[in-house]
Amino acid sequence: MTHTRRRSPRSRALAPSAALVVLAVAGCSSGGAQPSVAVPTPPSEAAGYCGELHKELPETVAGLERSDPSPDSDLTAGWGDGAIVLRCGVPRPAKMDDSQSKAVDADGVNWLLEQRDDAGPRFTTTYRKAYVEVTLGIEYAHDITPLSAFAVPVRKTVPDSL
């Protein structure tokens, strides 16, 4: 008679959880690597504006030093090891079609505001020939001050679309 050992349902349920914990801890460890950010794939005209914007971005924002995410790209930039992340050439957010969506003006640049669960806000420029997205860490949940640092570079390099 062959005896097969059956796993209890409980042990099977714990295995994926343990794997998730390991991944979460690995993702949160500070091994000196910059956070990884998805690089947009804009049309060539928008990519050109984004390249010019990249050259004009400040070295510090809200007192945080520039620390660009990986992979290295002219379409992404960061400050404070991911506390503030900029991506240029992102697709037009669907939320822009919602007449109830909220927007803010920061020194002459209009931004769509999207509140994110368990994260800080995301802002995307409106009325520009390339969409520029800025995500802020949870510490900026009620503070749009960092957007001011992007106003002059955006106005200078990404033309109005109106």
C-alpha cells in the first residue's frame, strides 16, 4: 500500500503569501538601486519635446536631489529616490474625458489631478503637445508645491496644443 502525503489546504494558501512577502521585502530594500519606472513610447513629435524638457529639468525639487529612475531615459526623471517622478510622452489619460475631473494650475501650467489609493497624487499636463505626468509620494498627498518646479521647463519646451 502506497501512502501519499496530502498537503493541507492551509499550507497551499501560505506558499503564495510567503512568496509575496519575499517580493515585497525585496522591492522595499534599499540596495542603492534607483526605482524602476515604465518608460513611455510617445510619437516622435512628442518625444522631441520630451527630450528638450529633459534638458531643462531642475536638479532639485522641493529640496530633493535629482535621482533619475532606471532605465535611463530622456522620457523619465526623478527626485528623492522616487518621491517625485516625471514621465514625459505618456498617453492622454482617460480621466480627461470626465467633466467632473479636477485640475490645478501651477504657475501657468494646467494639470489634471488624479488621486491614487495608497499613493500620492498623479498630475498630467493638459493642453500641451506632449503629456507630462508627475507622480508624488504619499507625503505630498495634499501639497502641489512641487509642481511649481516644472512650470518654467514645461512652458519653455512643450508647446500649447490649443
